[in-house]
Amino acid sequence: MATADEEKILEGFLCPICKADLKSASQLTSHFESLHQEEQDVLRSLKDIFGKAKKIILNNDDADLKETFDRALKFSYADYRDEEQSEGVSRSSSDYFKAVRSARLERYATETNKLLIRLDKLVCNMPSDPNQRKQYEQEIVPWLDGSSVKLCPNCAKAFNLTRRKHHCRLCGSILCHDCSLFLDINVARSIVDPSAPPTAAPADAEVTEKTGLRLCEHCYNLIELRKQVQESRNAKTVLMTAYEQMRSLMDQARPAVALYEKMCQSLFDGETTYNLSDVNAMRGRIGKLAEGIDLLSKQIASFPAEPGTRQFRLQNAIRQAAAHYIKEDLLSLRKLPTEAQIDEVRRQRYERAERQIQMERQKMEKERERLEDLAGPSGREREVANDNDDDNPLLEQMNIIRQYIKEAREEFKFEEVAILEANLKELKKEYHLQKLSNKC
Amino acid sequence: MATNRSGAAQRPNGAPQTKVCQFKLVLLGESAVGKSSLVLRFVKGQFHEYQESTIGAAFLTQTVCLDDTTVKFEIWDTAGQERYHSLAPMYYRGAQAAIVVYDITNQDTFGRAKNWVKELQRQASPSIVIALAGNKSDLAAKRMVEFEEAQAYADENGLLFMETSAKTAMNVNDIFLAIANKLPKSEGAGAAGAGGARRLADGEQPRPSSCCK
């Protein structure tokens, strides 16, 4: 029956299709999957067709041929529909995807970190002298030995007298000038130390070897990416800027209102510290602030946002709070007294003061008469000598203060005005007393 | 028959019709049950007491003659070690026949054989002819798997079943012949699906085997 075949026995990791020995299980699997997976099915159906075709051509059996081709080409679904089709095996590849992705991200993260550490070392304590700087840079990042490099690894152009070899300051690799990119040192500093205020370099100024670090494209891209991430983290939205502006206006408005109240009160009290025009100017200023707040809050409310979202609610809340604030605090200011009222109040106050002074003077007169009776007329002469004393330091000081008050008023610094006025009053009183005592 | 070219079937001249069919056969089973020994006995008539463990898979061919057909077996003898398990589907995919081998002196290998049968029924081509071989029947004294048990299992699953011995050559040729007989050799069956025999192309002539002389 069966007899020994003289063929040699093949053994090993044989491909079931081409019988090649693939040396290892994994190689065999990948070989089989890449070359023969589809082939198997196609091959079989093709062989069927060709086998049939050959026979039919020899036998001239047209009907059979047609039927065979129909069956082979149709790939009828009906054949499969009869069978119960199960869904088959499926599995989630997300874990695999995540593993691959995280490995990739980690690689970039570690690489970026390495570059950042080097960048940090490079930009702090960088010597300004070009030669020292070169040495310093090489200390931190060892430069590749370029003796065997004949072509620029990036653009494959030959190095020669005009195309010099350069080194990336972050990875030390060799490149030509055309392939170099420059990172401004100030920009580099702001990347390394985000807390430092970013020094706005003039945008149009070309970054050269002197003001920047020579980098290869790869390092530059990584650093640039990092910079963008940093910037996007610090970037403020339009909404935030508008809100911050509004808050600063409110912060200005609050002391302004308090001051206005004080000024108003002092006017009603008939004091002469503030003029009516001062207070009116103050009122105008508060009105302007209110206008600004109103405008900004309207702007915030009108930012496009989906109704019902938190952002939408927040925007509306800001607008309402601002409107409320304006209505309650800024527009409900006390009405100013009219000029006539002020005059009236002042007159009354003046009269009161006059009366008091009169009384005091009378009291003093009496006192003096009593003293004069005792001491004789010698005191009169002294008074004359002192009376036309123009360079009295007190008078001088009072003039200076008056000048200050005028200046402060022009600059709407009403708090200063109040302090200065009080000071002036004290000086006046002092001067008065001095005069009186001199008279004595 | 010796003078008869095997391509005769395809000739329109009305010569005696001898079909030549080629089948892919795969051997599966636990390590050291005697797959390689069975094949070696079938193909070369040899037996080695110390057969080395197969690496990957071995490929052999053997031709048998039936009444009106010549059947050429392309035999894939797979490695039984567990670490090669993942390669097995590659070999049994597209196979028309499989011999699942177990060792009658080892109950575990029978359990493993059942798993192979299950896997074949699920993954291999639906029309595959599966034979179950209880090898090492010369060691009947140390038998751990009863003939009846295996026979019952084979009947249940529609398998060919024989107890074989590569050492004494008992049932070795018979099981291959039984498979050859069971394989569909008609052209219609061949075209219908994977279970069919592959017709030989003209350039691919199997050697005439001695039995046909």
C-alpha cells in the first residue's frame, strides 16, 4: 500500500503555504499573516474556477461553465443566511491603545524635560563674552564630534568653507546654518521660569546667534510646543479681561463715593474746605465710572453663550450685580446743595464764628485793659514792630499750603485738599494766637 | 498503471479514469503522544525508540492508492508542546483531514485530544475529516484510557477512531486509508468547499506509488 517517499522530511517553522522555514514562531506568524492570510481563500476559489474552466474548455460544456462562474463570482449571501450567524469574537483595544499612547507621551515628556533642564542651565549664568559662552555651552551639552560628518544630517548638503558645521545647543547634534533655528534668550528665560514676566521682544527683530540659542528643528519644535502649552495655560479669555477691567473700575468707584459723601457733608456743614465746583467734579467722575462699569457689564452679558449653560448664567449674574451696584451705590448719591444754600449755611456759620470771636475778643479786651492798667503803655510799641513782619514763617507756610491746595484741587485729589485745609486752619489759628500774644 | 500518466483524468481521449487527489492532513495532540512516530511509520516505515521532539512543524508527503483514485497526503506534523500551540491554526486551517492523537497510557493526553477536537470543530473548515488515534497500543498493560470510552466519545462526535501503535505498525496504514476513503473525492464535492480534494495541476505530478504498478 503506502510506501516510503524518498523526499526529505522538512521540519521547523514551516510556512504551511510556501513551506519556507522561517526560523522562529513569531517570524512564521507574521510571514503567514502578511503574505498568506487572504491568499488562502482567494486561492481556493480561483483554483476552483480555473479547474472548472479548463475542463469545460476541453469538454465544451457551456451550461456547466456558466453555472460555475455564477456560483464562484456571485459570492451569494443566501448561502450564509441559512446558517445561524454569531457575532464572533470581539475585544476592546483601548487598553492597548492607551498603553501605546502613554508610552509615546511619556517619551516626549521625558525628552522635553531633559531639554528644559539643559535650557535652564544654559540661560542662567550665561557669559556674555562669545568665546566664554561657547565654552560654557559645551560644558552643559557635549557637542557631537563633527570630524566624520561630511553632510548636514538634515538637508544632506555637503559642508565646506561657506557651509560651516554648527551644533544644536540643546542636543549637541550637527547641522548647517540654513537648518538652524534660533530661540531668543529672553524667550528661553521665560520658558524656564514662567513666574518671571515675559519680556516682550520686538516681534520684527531677527533673532541671531548673538541674541538667541541655535537649535535643531527637533529640539526647537519640542520647546516651542512647551511654550505654547505654557501660554495657553496663562492666557486670559476676553471675558476675563473685561471682568477684571470692570472690577478695577468698581475698586476706583468705592473710595470715590466715600470721598464724595464726606465732601457733601462738609458742604452742608458750611465748612469751606471744599468748593461746590470740587464736589461737582467729583460727582462727574463717579458718573463716568458708573458709565464704564455699565458698558463693560453689558459687554460681558452679550458674549455669545448657550442659554442654560453655566457660562450663560454667570454672564447674566455679572451683569445684574453690576447694574445693582450702579443703582444702589453710584446713582443714589446725595444731591448737592445749591450755591444759595451753601452761602446761607456759610453765612450762619460765619456769624456764629464771628459772634464767638467777638465774645472772645471782648473777653480779651477786658483782660488786656486790666493788664494795661497794671503794666502801662509799653506793650504797644512791640506790637507795631511785629505787625508788618512779612517773613513770618507761619505766613510763609500758609502760602505754601494754599498753593498745594490749589494744585491738589486741579488734580481731583480731594482727600489731600481736606488734609491741607485742616493744616491751613491750624496754621491760621496759630498765627492768630501768635498775633494776640504779641499784642499782649 | 505505471505507464498511465496521472494527468489522464483530464484528458479528453477517454483513457482510463484515475483521479489524483491531494489532501492536506494535519496531526494534532499533546506532546510525546507519538504524532511524529505515526507519520514516520506511515511515510517511511521506520520507528525510532527515541524520536526527537518536533520543532515548529514537520512536512511530509505520502501517496496511497484506492480503487479508482490516487490520494496524495500532504502531512503536517505539528509540534505538541504548548508553546507552539499558537501556530497550530495556521496548519489546520484549510486542512481536509486531521488526526488527533493521544497516548492510551496517559489520561491527560486524552483530555487534551478532546480539546483539540473541540477546537477543530469550531475553527477548522466545517467539512474536515477528523480521526482520533489512541497511540501506544503496544503498551496496553499500562492502559489508562479505555477503548470503549474513546470509542463512545468518537461516535458522539462523528470521528474516525482507531487504537494504533507506531512501534508495531498496528493500524497505522489503516487509519490513513480510512481517512482517504472518507474524504470526498468527487469533483462536485471538491468544488463545493474546503473539504474537497484539490485537483492537481498539470505540472504537479505525484509519483506513482508502488501499489499501482
